[in-house]
Amino acid sequence: MRFGPGPIRRPSPVRVRDSVFAVGGQAYVVCTPNLDGRVALTDDANANVVATVVDGTEVEILAWRPRGSGGTRYRVRSAHNGLEGWIPVMNLRGVRSAVSPATAAPQRATGAAVRRPSEAADSKRRSAEGSR
């Protein structure tokens, strides 16, 4: 007995994975390229700007609110001057570096070269053959 084709399965939608920060943890402010190097901290309703902070400012995470497709928001306090407000997750990073990976120059290798395991085995084989 043969069965007909089942329902057409569609691929799952691609989910964008935002960073996750723990309450009580530290993070750093990151500005998106279209901003002037400052990020607005807003009030609870996200209606009024209460302060602005510059790129690279260290902040403490005080609270968070999931916003579904609108993106998670975090309540932060500046470690430098104590300013508090809400900020979107896209304006936070976990590392101090202000250089984004897309604009960072490639690093040059320094130090001794590392041999691949096959090269090490080849050199042992050659030395064993030479001692015969």
C-alpha cells in the first residue's frame, strides 16, 4: 500500500541571535555606524531620552526586558558617572574593544611556526630512515 506525499515542510525561519547579558554583569556600549559616537539612554516607556553615553562606556546591567521582535532592552548604569537608562541589546557588547570585526585589520602571525601533525610525523620518519 502506497501513501501519497505528506504536507510540504517549509524551512524554519532564520532566527537572529542577540547577545545575552546577566543582570549584575558588566558590558560596554557600542554605537552603530549611523550614529555620532553616542547612544541614547531612554526612560521606562522608551519615549524620552534621559542621557547619552559614548562608545566604549562601561556599564552595569541592572535589569532586562524581552521585547520579542522589537529586541531585548537592558537597564544600565554607567560605571563612570552613574547615568541610568534603557538601551537596546544591539548597543551592547561584552568586550571592551571598540573595533568591530568587520573593520579590524588582519593580524600578522608572530613567533615560531606551528607544524601540522603530519609534518611532525614526516620528519620523524625521515630521521628514522636516515639512521638506518
